[in-house]
Amino acid sequence: MRKMQLLGPGWGPQCRAWTQRAAGHTALRWRRVVRGHGLAIALRVGLGFGLTLVPLAAAMANLPVAPSEAKAAPMAYAMVVASPEAPLPQMQSMGVHRPGKFIFMELSTPDVALSKRFYGGLFSWTFRDATLAGELYAEASLNGQVVAGLVQRAPPVGQRRRPAWLAFCSVADVDAVVQAAQQQGAQLLSASHRLLQGGRAAVLRDPQGAVFAVLSASGDDPADVLPEPGEWIWNALISSQLEQGAAFYQQLIGYEVFDLPPTPGAEHLVLASQSYARASANSLPPGGPSVHSHWLGYVRVQDIDASLKSAQALGGHVLLPARSDRHGGRLAVVEDPAGAAFGLMEWPISAASPADSEAP
């Protein structure tokens, strides 16, 4: 695993990270990789989470590592501006931010009722309905924890837009990130604004065409813990220009970028912050279908074969069938009945980090 200096030497904070695996140890250091017998794994995983890099000395000495923080329930962030008729008081975010962590997912769909039946049947999500600024909205929860938002939006007249999931990346200052993104060639799709639930958000399209959101929440970001089946476990950037795409997010968010051994026809990078792998960046396979760069979110499942059968029975379609990766996980990509794509990931606790998976 090699540290990528896409922006040149001297960028970013020093990386003091170690990981372990039964096969050996690899020490990851700033601007240099100390080669070992394999990539390290000692992880806790959460939404946007990833492999946690714990001190090797403590791991080798079997010293206890500080327990994970209690899982915080994220709020549902509909992209709805606070009503100008009832302005909210000016407030500053006082929560704990984990910049670079993907902290929420929102589905834009023409039929919320259809989506509720599909995702409720597939993941046992439950829903609380609301109407926000005239739009039908459903807050999805699992075991009392909010996992997603579903907003009903018809495509503009004369346009054919597929329903899609939108990934929200935590940042400390939305306005500063938006300005920096535009300077790097990104397009602003939804201007920075306060949300009804508190915090600020904006939606952007990166220079390669992938759409994403940035969010500065008014409360704490979710903690870095292993998600339960039915919760989001990973986000992957599928890019037509891998290094340019990774460099954009490295400069914008402050990610450290590591490369993984390539697989036939594809390259893989890991985006990390605060000693956690937050997402992967993957190249579009040559000769494959003509698709634009995009972000793809993965939900953890207990049994991927059973989940695929259930998805099809509920009206979904399999885009990429289940396959095993080199570290013990199994991956698949499906689309819901309205056409929104997302990934499934069967991830045993004994497996390596999703950062090392060959997510398509």
C-alpha cells in the first residue's frame, strides 16, 4: 500500500498510522511506506468509517485500545432551505466533526411509496413521513437509528434523469469548501444554505462529473464504528480519470491518498482522514459501458445471495452479481425499482477493511 503524493511533497498532516494483519505488518508513514509482509488490518468501521489505524506497539503488546464512542444517530438532512417566512436564528455548529467522513445518504426518487416498500422489505428499514417545502420526504431508520432520507422529486419536464443516491461528506466549513471546489472546476448544483434540521449543506458536481454533497452538521457526526447489516458501510468514487479525481478530493477535503494493488483492468485508491479510510476511488474499466463518474454507496448485508434474491423479488435488478474480493468480503451492485443504483457488501467481522475491497 503506497502513499500517493498527488499534490506534491509537503501537503497535508503527518500520517502516523499503523495497521496489522496475521500475515504481517505494514507501517504507513508520511511520504514513505515501510514495506512489510502485507497490508495491515485492525479496524473499526462505520458510515464513512473505514479501517482505523491503531498504534502497532499497542496492538503487539495486546494493550487495550480506547473503546469506540457510542454510536450517534445522524439526522435526516433533506436538501430543503429553511423557510424565509420563519427564519431560523443564526447558529454556529458546535458538534464534533469528522471531516472526510460520509455521514448521510439521501435518495431522490419519483416515487417515495415505491422506494419505501423496496428498502423496507430489503433492509427492514422503517419510515417516518414528512412534507418539507412541499416535497414528500421519508426518514428511514433501522433499530431506532436514522440511516437515510428519501425525497420525492419528479425529473424536470423534458429531461430524463435517473433516480440516485446522494452521499453527504462531512466538512467543517461548507462555504469555504464550496468556494475551493469551484476554483478547482467543480459545478455548484445547490448553493450553500441552512437546513431545516440545522447545519449547512451544498451539492456539487466534481470536474469529472460525480455529484456529491458537503455537510457541516449542527450536532456530532456519527462515530467510527462497525455498521450493522442494513446500514451504510462504504462509499466508492468511480472515476473516468482516477488520479485527477482523487487529487480533487485530496485538495478539497484534506484526504490522504493511498494506492492498492491493481486488479485486471482497474486501479484502486483509498481516501483517508483522521487515520481512518473514508472511501475508495476506482477507475472505470476500459471497454466497459459508457457511464459518467459517480459515487456509489454500499449497504452492509448479512447474506448477499439472500439479499440479491430479495431485491429481485421486490422489483429491483442486479447490475453486477455477487463476487468475492481478495480480503474475505463479497460485493454486488443492484438498482431499485425506480432505477437508483447502490451496492451490497457482505462483510464478516473477521475480514479486512472495506478500504481493501475491490469495490466496483
